[in-house]
Amino acid sequence: MSTLRTSSSLGLLCVTALLLSFNLDHAEAFAIPAKHGAAGGVALSSLGSCRIKDERMVVTRMSSSSDDESSSSSSTATKSEAAEGSKKQTHSSAVPTIERDPDDEITSEKVFGAEFFGGTKVKEELFDPVAEDRAAELARQERDALQLDGGRTVYRRFEDTTCFVDGEAADVARRLQAAINGALYDEDEVVPMYATNFDWTTPFPRAKGSQTPLDELTNALSFYKRLDLAIVGGRSLPGSDGDSARNEMEFRWEVSVEWPNVWESRVLLTGTSRIVLDASSGKIVSQTDKLDGGDTVVAAIGSQLNPRFWDLYHIGMTPSAELSPRLQPRGDVKKGLFSGSYELCEVPPRLVIQPTLLDLGGRDERIAQVIPNHAFSTIIKTTGPNKQRYVPVSPIEVAISRDAEAGANRVTWSIPIAPEFLAAAGSDGELPLPAPDQDTSADAQAESGYKLQPRRLVATVPYGGNPQDEDVSNVRKELYDAIIKDGLNPKLDESGRPMFFFWQSDAKACYVSDGGLGMNVYEWRPKFANSNAVGIELERGSNLERR
């Protein structure tokens, strides 16, 4: 097993890093060009198969540099590569054009499985530049029409008081996001944020030369293929000593990493940082970081590194997805006698895109199975000369509730947002709002927006079907009976009904940093695999934190 130097950041992450070992002789099997599903007719593309050659060289050199018998020349080469790797990232989702040697066995279509999983020749045959340009033009026209009608076209997340409770915390969060972006991206300037006498407590290991989280972020770029960090919430705290010259605040963050292994695992960590701000200088003098779910960094990262069965089964369909965290319950909530039939977990607060509409057609139309068009704010080009890099997230949450006023069921989707998209908005925090779907009837009352989901305690049972299957009613009843027998209290909505939901793990919502949600990919999975889940929200115990 190859061990890499670790680093941390805004509590933010540090590179704890045990890079999974793998057999280099079989590395090519994971370099199959990808076949990407797409929405709106934007389809089929490829991850560059030539990349694996470079990975192979880099991994070999990393291993050799840790070998006691490695030569000074190879050690020098490794240091040179690391320095080059620390180069900052870009916000752009554009994939650089790479010239491929047609005689190179690794970069050619001779890579195993390429012709079956969207090889270059197949993609080029299916790519229609006219259709792509037309789709982009239609998207632009819809947004222009919305603006002319006086509709809102952006959501300003730092002005949302459900995310940033007070104005002072929002202002500091803007500055902090700008400082983070300055450490990570070429397009942003370095912003000083920490005092010279800064004190830092973090559960993550950190490099000797790093004095602040911003140093760690920059150092981490030498090791990760991609690192993005977003501040998603914040609030001012009552001063513990009553000293108005030192303001205490708490910020919630999310960090996403593309791991440097063959299958490019996506690691998502969430947590909080409590800071002390010197009012006169506006600099942070103290910071204490906390990882959601406890301070077991190895467990939080390690569980996300292994290749997932369905990713391998559908190899090349999409990049590895960011999975929303599921944490052990805090406080006095314990599983009961009947807990063998369900899983109990907590979901940390997350900012989501939340489209909704009335289900006027009933179960037969099955509208809950697919994200509606009015959720998307862009299109994603997955092939051709302008193809884009994108980040999949999963699972997608679907809730079906009764709208008494409309006399119909209302379907609401909650789609977690990739931290890369949030970070790309910078200190302005302006996120695009989707335009209305012209094909959706006005009677459906279709709406879409951004919302911060609070921390939730939930019970779930695995299920292999879809949100509107007839079987779901029986699954809900059995789940409800089990939690009642165990003494747990279901959370009720405004009409007094239990708050059920459905997790679609066979769906991946895809984001680009410079446009937002643009595509959804659905994987085939057999029903007996039970890869989805039916869930119910629960009330918290008396001694649990309510934030």
C-alpha cells in the first residue's frame, strides 16, 4: 500500500491519505472510455482514455520515491512532478483537448471494452453538433424570456437567512469563501484571512509547514486530482467572555475531493468550524474544526474509496458520484427490538435544489421517477470539441405529500448540490435559477428553488423499485409500525401526516461548475438488489442537539 503525505484544510479537509494499492498490470481495465447518459438529448461521451498512461507513470514514481533504494534522480523527478501538481485549479468545466497518438495502445480504441462502452468512434458517429447548438440556444432563450418577464434568474445564497442566520456571519462567510477560492483557483486572488498568532485545532493531520487552513488547501492540490470547498452556512455565537472585541462564529462547510486512484473515487466530507474573529483587524485568531459523525477521519474517508459494485457494473457511464453522508445518530436515540428491519441514521444539513409540482396524472404517469425539466439550469456537453467535466451526486430524494388546497398529490425532489458548483459562485454566491418548462401545464403549479435541509434523523428500509410503485404503500406501513413499536416518534407535516420520502440511489444528478444542474443519469439495477430506499423522518430525542 502506497502512503502519501497528508494535509488538511478548513477543517476543512486534510489529505489523510492512504492511497489504495492496485495492480498496475490491470490498470487499463479501468480506463475504458465512458458512455454518459444525458438529459435533453445531450448524450454520449468519453473520459479521456489517455489519462491512465499518465496516472500509471505518476503512481509508479510515487511508489519509487518512497523506496529506500530509489535513486536521487528519480527522487528529483518526483519532487518536480509534485511542484507541478500544486498548480491551482480552474473554475471552468471545459475539458482540455488532448492530442492522442493513434499508435499508442493505451490511448487507442484497443483499450478493453472501449467499443462496447462508448468508444471514440461510436461517440463521434452519434454526436450531432447542430442539435447541440440548438439545445444551447433554446436554453439561452428560456432564460432571456424569464428575465424579460421580470422573474428572478439568480439565487443569492449568502443573503438566505436560513443558511446564514445574521448579516455579520454572512459577511465573514463571503470573505472566507473568497480566501478559500484564492488558495484553490487560478481565477481568484489570494485574500488574507488569518492573524499571525492564529491558533488552530483540527481532527485532521496537517503538514509541518502549514500555518493556516489556506496553506493546507494549496498544499493539498499536489496530491488530489480535484479539491473543492464551500461554506454553506453560518451564524454568530454569544461571546463566552462578553468581550465584544472578539466575535465567535460557527460555519458549516462541505469539501469534495477526487481521489488519485484508478477509478477516481469521490470523497465528500461535511462538518463545522468554530472561529474567533478579532473585530479590530477582521482576522481569524482561532479556529476549531469538527467533522460530522465524529472525528474518525480514516473511517469517513475510507468508506468512500473502494470501487462500488454498480459503478463497476455500469463502468464508464459516469464519473464516481458524491454520496450524501449518512451518520450514526447522536444522543439518546437507539435502535429498538424491531430495528433489524430498518436502518437508523442522521443526515447533516445540506443545500439542495428543490423542484416541485402537482401530480395531476396520478400513479400511471409516474412523474416522480424522473427529475422534471424545470429543475435544470444548464445543459451539459458530454462529447464533441466543447465537452465538459461534470460531477454526479446521489441519491436523489423524492417526497410525495397531499396538497389539500389543490386536491392532488404534490411531488417534491431534493437534489443535493456539488460543493464545486457552490464554490465557483465565489463571494457573490449567485446561483442560477432554472427557467420554467414551457411544456408543463400551469395547472401543475411547477416551482423550483434552493433550500437548506436541516439536520434530520431518519429511518430507512432498502427497496428495489420506484417511488410510485404500488408496493411502496405496504413498505411505508411496515416501516411506520416498526418505529412505533420501538418507541420512536415520526415527524409530522402541517397536515399531521408522517413525512415519508424515497431515496433514488440508481439516479445521479450531474453538475458543472459554471452552470449548475444540467443532466440526470439513471442506471439499470435489478429489483432484487434493493439499492433504493423508503424512509421516514423522526423527531429527535430530548437530549439531542436540534441544529
